[in-house]
Amino acid sequence: KLLFVSNNQYKEYIKYVKVDDSKVMINYNGLSPIFYHNNIENILETKELSIIYISNPQRGLVNFLYIYPLLKQKYKNIKLNIYSSLDMYDIEDNEELVKLYEELKNIEGITYNKTISQKDLIKELNKTLLFIYPTNMTETFCNVMIEAMSCGCYVISNNIGALKEVADPYGYFIDINITDGEVPPYENFMGNEYLKEMIIATSNIIDSYLFKCSNLETHLTNQIKFIKNKYRWDKNILL
């Protein structure tokens, strides 16, 4: 058998390698069991006007230097909490990343932390409104995204790799321009049109949150149920 963690991964693979389709299995990753002990009621009451970044720092963290100040101009109280470092792989952050962390920390409203335990992460996700992921990498699944979604964070990200497939029908995904022959990390999409769409999409969710719209409450409640059901290990594991 040939096992893939998303249809996107499979489709990319067969661009380069001929395979016997009868041997192919699409088997999604599962949500960590600890997230099933996390029950949220009255979601919008638990949320703060905040964004969280919890992925590898080399997957688009730098793009918040452009995105966050624009949101801060519009929403004075918005916060960005970062939990990211190569120490999750027992690798020391390089000089470029250390410089990036310092730049981000010097912006009012941004808090930078290294990685934390899943138990502590759940507490942070429960009170976070937005999981914004301006990634410049093509991902085959994205565990951190389903973790955030299972805690009621609204996802806004880029439509590359398997991200939209994994979240569908939830979240908002922005198409980005990738030039012919360009390989990740993609660096040419952070233009005015991209930023405009990012700010509009984010503002729509923030405004719904500020007005405590019942539609947003219902949407996030259904999202949590969807993620916890679709990405159960007992459904996805091979027996």
C-alpha cells in the first residue's frame, strides 16, 4: 500500500512518480487525544480579541511584520501571541530568527514565547479568537491548524498545499500567486492585494466577535464538532 495524509499530497506525488492507484490510501492525521478533554461552551464569551501563531517560525511568522500593524491600526486592543521556536525540534534558533523575534517583540501588542506544552497550549487556544497562518510553505496536512480549530479559533490562512482540504468547509483561505518554477518558501505573495484581502477577511470575523453575533457562535460550535469527529484516530487509524 501507499499511504498519503491528504489528497493534495497524493496529487503532488503523482506529478513525479507513477503509482498503482489500487494501492493508494488517503489516511488523514488525527487530533491529539488531549484535545478531546477540552469542552467549550459559550465560545465567544471565552475569547479575547487576539491572534495566535503556534507553528514552525520558518513557515510564515515573518509575514506578521506586515499583517499585524495594519490590524493594530484598525483594532487598538488586538493582541498577537506567538509560541514558536526551533527548540521544538531540539535545534537552536539561528541568528536570523533571533532577530525576527526581537523585531516582533518590539511591536506593541505582540508577545513572543518559545514553544509550550499541549496542556498549556489548549488554555491559550481556548481564549484566542483567530488562528492566522500566513504560511509560505506547502503543507501536506497541518496538525496545529486542526488543534486550533478544535478549540474554536477561526482560521485564516493561505490556500496552498492541503490546508483548505483539511479545514473544509471551515476557515477562510487566500489564493496566493506562485510564479512558474518557484519552490517553497514562497516569498513573492506579500503584496497590497494580498494584505487587503487578509485585513478584510480578518475584520469580518473580528466585527462579528465584537457584536457577539450568534452566527459566529454557531459557526465555531459546529467547527469544533466537525474537527473532533473527522480527525478521530479511531476513524483514521489503519486496522
